[in-house]
Amino acid sequence: MKGILKNKIAALGDQAEIFVFVFLLIFIGVGIVSGAYIFFGKGYDSRMSDAGMLSGKIKECLNYNEIDDKLFNEFSVRCKLNEDILKDINIIKVCIDSSDCVEDSGKFVFGSNFPACFFEGTKDNKKYHRCDREIFLKNGKRIEIITGSVRNSREVLG
Amino acid sequence: MNKKAGIGDILLDNLTYLILLAIFVVGIFAILLQFENGAGVWGDYYSKEIGKVIDFSNAGDKVCLDVQKATEIAKKNSVKSFSEIFRIDNPANEVCVKLSLGKRKCFNYWNDVDVVNLDLKFGLGDNEKNRLCFDVVEVQK
């Protein structure tokens, strides 16, 4: 009886040893991986500069063209924007003489969820748009452009 | 004879540990492989920067960019030919950068233009850098 009890205690010791070993591996692994991440950084977040560039491009387009309904009906063609690319990664809103462009229906709207773009809490979350706001005057009208971007690169095998 | 059996027993006793250790080494190696000389990070950077340059270009522009770092990394990672490093797919509005074997980073540009005459020019002197040059033109249907 004593012998069996001793064996059970020994077996328990063996099992406990595995936990120590696994813990050690996890500890070392986390150290190596976090070291690599700290060294190489967490990637290059270009959402803000993307949004700024898009609003700049739209501003250039609005300055260059007569602002009327025809322009907004053919917006992507006239401003040389590829809608197929924009539809999943960018949001655009153009307002004219608006007091609150984020909430207003806007003269031209592409995409949705504009209020979320200026939330402080979403800045570090790459799933949310980072946004840019451009305001300028043309022919006495106050034009406001809001653009947002979640554009990121993707890895392809080959 | 007994000694040989003893070695076998020791290995068998520690088989669980050996398997765990092998899984650990393979896992860590797979994670660290993603960083290969920063190929992932630099591939991401170059694909985004080239894409953004195309975005703010207009038809008729001629562009030359310093890509010295990218070519150095690709060479270290045994990317066979330099023509493989940068690829632009006009119908898909996509620029891809390959700095390590088997993987490339791709980035879409929304500017409705085409990119032609993609050419990697090698710097010859000490101060000369490798440059990627291309022309931006209207969409060619």
C-alpha cells in the first residue's frame, strides 16, 4: 500500500515537471517574439496620410472643375478615382455651406460611419477609418471635405 | 548492452519533452522567419509609399524613387532577379513588392491612371542609389 502511494506521488511529480517545462518554453518564446516585435515595430500605419492625400486630390478636383450636380453625378470619373478600389477602404463626404458636415447628409457621400472617424478611441484600431478634414472657399461657398481610410497592404504568396 | 537499453529508456522517458521542444523551435522559427531582415516591414513600407506616389501623380508624370534599401534586402533574402522585386498590375490598380522568397506585399492605389515603363536603374558610383523609375499615363483600355 505504501509502495503504491509513493508511486502516485512520483507520477504527480513527473506531471508537474511538464508544466514547469511548458511554462519555461512559453516564457522564452514570449521573450524572443516580443523582442523581435520591439525591434521591427508594429508596421507602418498610413491611414492618416492616405486620408489627407485623398482629401487633397478631391480639393484639387473641386478647384479645377465647376461645382454642380453634374460633377457630383460623375464624381469618380471626373476626379479620376477608382470606385472599385475605394469602396472597401475609403469614405468620402463633401458638404457645401454646412455647419456640421459629419452629421449632415452632404452633397456627395461615399461610404458611411463618419462620426466614428473622429473618435479618439479608434485611432490605434486599424479596422476603423482615420480621417482628414479639408475646408476651403470657392466662389463664396464654404466647401468641406471629409475623407477616411483603412487602406492597408496585404500579403500574397508567390 | 544494458547501457544501450538505458539510453533508449532515457529518450523514451523524455519523449514528451522532446516533442514539445520540437514544436516550440518550429513555432519560434516560423514567427522569426516572417521578419527576415525586416522584409515584411520594408515590403509593407515600399508598397505603400509607391502606391501613394502613384495616387498623387497625374497622367504625364515621370517618377523615380530611391529603392536602395529594398534591393539590398531582396538580395540578402535570395530573391533571384531584380525584376521580381517590384510589380505593378494596372487592371487591378495594385503595386506589389517582393523582398523575400515566396511572399509579396501588395497595395492598391485609387488613382485611375496606368503605370508604364517600369524600370529598375542601378546606381553605378559610390553615391549613386538604385532607383525605380516609371511613367504615369491615362488609363489604357
